[in-house]
Amino acid sequence: MRKLTHDEISLKRSKPEEISSVKKLPVYVILNSIRSNYNVGSIFRTSDAAMIEKLYLCGYTPHPPKKEILKTALGATESVKWEYVKDALSIIKELKNKGIKVCALELTENSRAYYELNKNDFPLALVVGNEISGVSQEILDHCDMAIEIPQYGIKQSLNVAVAYGIAVYELRKIFDLNNQNKS
């Protein structure tokens, strides 16, 4: 086994000039009132890796060009389509009007495991909430569903950027498996 060089890895990746024509994961991500620049930067980078459709930064979520975001995102702010919109509910309503299901990444009385979604759940808007308080009840009232990541230890949650990474990669897996079956 030999580790690939950066040049070899680059051959398998999309080029910046091709990014607008690359088929995206039909997932829109709504970050609502995330506090940490570093979490936002990490979410940008993971969003690029999973090739999501669009990232909405809402509430008091910091947004580029903050240096901490740019440092952590490593250029993903240029490859991920994003927009700052103060009111998350306005985006949720807009996406729902387009027929996109809205899903909170949150522990609720009706949440299901993150790996239980299926092809009929796409396109999907994934709402990710504040590091401490999570997704607000006001936002939950407008969601079609909620998914959770089971916790097996004594802690009740994961870091928001880590939880997002787990969830979005599972969404990528579910979407890709269903599209392979169509071929």
C-alpha cells in the first residue's frame, strides 16, 4: 500500500472551473445561529466534500470573509454555493414551497435514526442548530421530520460540525446507493 500524492488525489477531484456543472447531492443545509467560526468553516469543508447543493447561514451564524472560517474551510467557501439569510424560517418556507422536505438534525420525540432516511426523502433541507440549544422549537414546528445520531456514551450530543459530517455523509450514501440501483 502506498499513500497517494496530492497530484494523484487532485486527478480524481472536480476542478474549480467545473464545480457549477458537477451533479450535486440534492441537500440544502440551513445553519441556524451557530456560534463558532471554526464549526462553520468545518461545515463548509464537509459540505464541499459531500458536494451539497447549497448552504444557508442564518441567524447570528458567522459567515465569510471571517478569517477563522476561511482558515478552517481551506477554500471550500469558493466551491460551496452559500448565502447569508438572517431569518431561517424564510428559507425553510421558500424550500418547502419548492417541494423540498425539511429535516432537523435534532433529538425530538419523533426523531428517527439518521440512517433511516430513503430515496423518497430527497431533495432535502437539513437544519442544523446552535451548539448549545440545538434547533429551536419555532424551527422544529416547520420541519417535516427530524433525524438523530444515537448516543451510546454518557454525553447527550456531539460537536455540531461532527454531527453534521456524520449526517451529511449518510445522506450522500443513501442518495448514491439509490442512484446506483437506477443504472
